[in-house]
Amino acid sequence: MTFARLISRVRPPFSMKSGLDVTAISRDPQVIAAYKADPQVHDVGTARLAAESEKTVAWIQEHAAELRVPVFIQHGEADHIALPDGSRGFLYNVTESDTGVHADPGAFHQVHN
């Protein structure tokens, strides 16, 4: 991320492979095969995307207490792409009383798959 933040300032469109382990999206081999075969899916991201994504996640976490709508989060406990601690930390900081989280013990990133 340090590299992405730096290069984002100098050359925002600089891109490289994301390194995403597609087997971490689902336990279902058919879902993984469909993901790999989808022409809309690619494995490249820009430095600007990485830097801005990191900045946005930080902003969301910092402003969680300002949220004034009910919140429900569903997260796979075995998710190695977006770690469950991020969702738990966010929900902990939400002051809205109508909140809930459903943690699927064996689920990966795409809990619906």
C-alpha cells in the first residue's frame, strides 16, 4: 500500500495485477469457475484505485457513528479478502441501535455463493 499511495500521486493510472486469490471467493468450485470465465472480471487494478480504496475504508470507519439508519452486515468468517474484523470494528462504532451482524462460520468472501 505504501507503493500504491506513492505511485498514485505521480502516475495514477499505473496498473498491475491485483494478486487476488480467486479460490478465496467461494468454497463452491462452480462459482470459482464461473468467476474465472466471466469476461467482465479482470485481475488488474490501478495505484489510484488502491490508494483511494484504502482512504475510503478509513473514512467509513471514522464516520461510522454518524450513520442514522439500521445496519445489517453479513460476513463470512473464513473471508481472506475482506477480513471480518473490519465489519466487526465498523459495527462496534455504529451508534444506531438497530444493528446486526450475521457471521457465517465457513463462508468465504461471497457469502451468497
